[in-house]
Amino acid sequence: MKKLLVLPAIALSLIGTGTAAVSVPETNMNKTPEVTEIQLGNGDDSIIMYSSSILLGSQAVSFDHGSGSGYFWNKSGDDLKFWIQNTGPSTLRYKLINSAGHTLYQESISPGAQKTLYFSTSWSDWVSSGKYTISVYTDDGGVGSFKFTARAFPEGF
């Protein structure tokens, strides 16, 4: 009887001891889409930019009497990325005004600070084709300066 139990036990123990060669096809997980990274500080922040973006305007503006403005044209009405940096000595208040004359965004920005804004065409006529204006002023009526850049994204963000 013992011989009958030993043989199946030996057979079962040998089944799991074999080694088999297993190969897995190599997959490259490091693929990245075609993108361009723009350096910080020139109006194109460190957000990765798709190469299909279109530069709409880039300008440095200085003013002496408390207010200044800049503008750019969004001819296509595509998704929009707007960057602004306060390069002056005092806090600035700014408004980004679309081609229909509506304020898209407004806020204060401290000296040296910068801000990046994204606007989508899914907002209907808020991001339309035409002239956009950046209106800037200081509370004290003094000197100020700022830089801005605007980019269109025909294929969206």
C-alpha cells in the first residue's frame, strides 16, 4: 500500500519543478508624442507646447503715466494660450479683452510674477477671431512694464 502512495507523490512533485523558457516581446514604454518644450521666461512658459501652435503676438510694453496696453490678432478663432509677466516695480492690474469687447480675464499681478491662461473654443464666442487687447494699469499712476505672449492651438490643447 505504501508503494502505491509513494509513486503518485513523486510524480506530482516532479511536475512543478521543470523550467520553461518564457519570452515576452520587448515593448518601448518611453515613446513620447512630438512636442517642443519652450523655455521659461520668454513668454513661453515651461508647459510643453505642441508643435502645431501658432504665435499670435509677443510684446514688451512700458508706460509712464499709470496705464498701458498691448494687442494681438487671433485670426483663426482657435484655442488660446496667453502668458503675461509683470516686469515693472509695482503691482499691475490687467484685463484681457476679446474681439467682441468682453473681458476674458482680469486680476492683479505682483512685480516679477507671471501668469499663464488657457481659453478654449468650447466657450462659444468668448474665444473668437479678431483683435484682443491687454489693458494694464497701476494703482499709484506710476511707471510700469509687462511682457506678454499669445499662442493659438488649431488642434486644441
